[in-house]
Amino acid sequence: MTISSSPIRYLTVNQKAIAKIKASKQFQRRRRQYGSDDDISDEDEAARALYEENHAPIAGQMENCEICEKRFTVTAYSRAGPDGGLLCPKCTKDLDKEEGTARKKRKTAAGKARRQLQSNLLDGIYPGAKDLMTLCIETLAKNVELAESFGDLPAPLIDRLAAILSKKRLMSPSTLDLFLIPGADTITVYDAAKLSSDDFIRIFQIVPTVKHLRLRNAIQFKNKVMDHLLGTTVKLESLSLHGSNLVDDETWDRYLTEKGSHLRSLKVYHTDGHFGDEQIELLGRTCPDLHRLKICHNQKVTDAGIEHIKNLPNLQHLSLEIYKTTTSGPYVEVLNSVGPNLRTLSLATVQYIDDGVLEAIHENCQNISKLRITDNEVLTDQGFTNLFTNWYNPPLTYIDFHKCRHIDASQPRENPDNVGLGSNGFEALMTHSGSALKHLNVHSCRHISLETFESVFAEGKTYPELQKIDLSFCQSVNDFVVGSIFRACPNLKTLKVFGNFGVKDVKVPKGRILIGVPNALGMQIEGTGEVDGEGRVI
């Protein structure tokens, strides 16, 4: 009874399976691919073929390899061949090897394109079609080894070429020749790491008319080069040296004494144990017309050296990043002396200056447009509030107060003394400078409350000039705050929200870039909707 009924049950099951296949979407799609019903003369046969195609042999059964026709045992890892059959382990391995190279290349190309997009966004290059000038410059940069000269290219384009070549690590002694144009007054090398001392000497030999020299990563700019410069007729008005830590103090003294009278701008970065208090003191006697002074990542200057800056009466731009411990007194002395003439002021990594410096800025600086004070653990919210309240200085265009906050590892959320930029200071800042502000950085100022953000960027308030904002690690920032910022800042280009886990589901308008959202889609998101529309949902 059991034996006689098995074929019947099998036939019934098979018919039900075929009927189910004929009613499936896969079978209907196949019918539409033929173009008409007449092309499938026997629907049962077509359904049976599709059934057999979908029900390949199960693991443990024997099958012939589609390619080599060798008999093998089917496993869960047996793969289908080009014509739908199964492949033996050897043919499977050969096919995987052939396809693996192409698949890896496609994956690598896609990853490279994605990383390039992220790099462009961080550099401020936004998605979209590039203009013809940009395409020409990039093409020339890719084929710079074929170029003999830049001809009559204007200075701004040559500067862009120098930046692109430096980013690609293509600035070499041979490439440098293209930028040494006789009669030029400006030479900029953004990455001079591959240049030797003789290459720097060649700059003064070929372009004796240079007045503005900017060299970054100028490791081989040594005493030898400075000695040659002192023996020429070159009169530099602007000198910017980055990484030239092999020029000793005596050589700096000679240069400032013999050619300092021509200087209008001096920028010195990463000089390690050189260029200290004695050289700053010498500036007051030898560089009477110095308008801009920038000393960054310096390990030698102390309070005594900072105080000597007060002897530069014509100083308009001051930027300091000193790594020795400094106090408020010298900064106050400098501001009392040169503060009224300052246009920009940058005090980076000033851990221990107090509210007295903010008070000196409030009293003496009434013409600055850029203010940076960073990495401080002493300034209070009341000090920032007093700075911006009834300040006669016009609205600032650039403000950077990142990492001005209270630090206590044992009680990180407690701030009984209101240390750092807090709610009141931030509200006073936006009230004073919000109308003209273009760049705002309050990274890690975590004591600004949610209510303050909602109030500052409330509906009806507009900040038409704001283009870049960094609110990273301001823990109260959430989706509502980000949406309010997009609405209140119509010209905003970039908003950074690293470390703000309250930002989860925000709509980014078209043309805006939101950086730092902690999700699986990545940290860079550009809206694709209309500026005033729904935008793209993260």
C-alpha cells in the first residue's frame, strides 16, 4: 500500500509545485521577457524547467561537473557554473580565482573613489561638476613632468598648482624650476621636504626680486642657506618658515640685524629649541615696521619673550602657540600696548591664562575681526560673557574657542566654577558677532546647554554669513539643534558634530555637508534635497 501510493503522492506534490511556479512572479517575468504568450508553447514544460533549475541537487548527491564533466559529490559550497550546472571543487577554485581579481579591482576602485570624495569634502571641495579652470589646473598637475614652463599664468593659478603638487608629494628639485620665474615677487612651496639646501639657494639666485617667501616643511633650510641670503641683495618683506629647526639663534640674530628692517611679516613654525626670547627682543629694535608676527609650536619662548612683543608698535596681526607654561601677565602687557592696532589675535594652547586677558582684550581691542583662544582650563563663562557684553569692537568674522572647558576626570560633568565657554558666554558671543560671523569653532565646549542652543538658533533668528561651524563634543547638540542651525544659517556649507550621539536622524538640505555623524553610512553626508525642502534623511 505504501509502495503503490508513493508515485501518486510524488506526482501530486510535483503538480502542486509546478502550479505554484506558474503563479510565481519569477515565471511571470520570464513570460514577459519572451514578448508574447506564443513564445512559450508549453507552460507546464517551462514551469517544470524552472522548478528543476531552482531545485538543484542537494548536498550528498552525485553530479557531473558542467565544465570538466567529472563526477563529484555535491556539497553546500558547490557553486553554479556559467550555464546553470554545478562545478566540481577544482573548477570552482579556478573560476573563483579568475573572478576574484576582477572583483578585487572593482572593490579597490570603489573604495578609492569613496575616500577621494571624503578627502575632497574635508578640503572644502564640494560635490558637483568642476569648472573648466579647475579641470585645466588638475590636468596640468597630473602631467607636470611634461611642462617646460607655466608661461603667463596668473599668480593665483600658480599658487593652486603649488598646493596640488605638494598634496601629491610631487614637489621636487626639477618641479621647483617651474615656479622660479625671474622677476616674480612671491614664491610659495607648500611641501619642501624633498628640497636640499642648494635648491633653496637656487631660489635667491634665479629670483633675486622675491619679496614674499613661504616655505613649509623646509627641513634643509639651514645656516648655509641663511648665510647665502645675507650675502645677496634680496630684501624680503614677508618670510614664513615651517620646520627650519636647523637655523641656530646666532644666525637668526644676524639675519634680523642685517635685513630685519625690510620685514613686514614674519612667521616661524616648528623651530624646536631655536628662536627664543632673545630673538623676540631683537625684533623690537631691528624690525620697526613689522605688521604680522606668528610664532607657532615653539618650545623656547617664555613669559619674558612674550612681554617683548609690546615693543612692536605697528603690529596688526599676532599669533602665538607657545609650549612652555605661560601666565596672564605678559599677554596683558602686550594687549595694553599693541591691542588698539590689532586686526587679528590668536592665542593657542594657553592653558593657564585667566579672565584678565579677556578683560584686556575687551578694553584695548576694538578693531579685530578674528579671535582665537584655545586649550584653556582657567577662563570662565563669566569672563567670556563680559568680553562680548558692551564691547565696542565690530562683530567678529572668525571665532575659535575650542577646548576652553573644565577638566576633571573624577567628575567630568560637574563644573561648579563655570570654567570654560558656557551658555551665557555663547549667547553673548552670538548676540555680539552673529550678524557678521563666518567661522565658528566651539569644539569641546561641552557646558553649553541644550536650551541655549535652541534659543540661539530659534525660529526667526538668522545668521546670514555663517559658513562653517564646529560643534563637536558639545554633548547637548541633537537632531533638533542641527535642524535649527540649517534653518537659521542659509549660507552654511559645513557643520561638524563629532562625538554628539544625540544626532541620529536629521535631514540635511541640498548643498550642505554634515560631518561626524556616528552612523554606518559614514561621517560625511551631503544633502540632496532642496535647500528649503526635506533634504536627505541620515
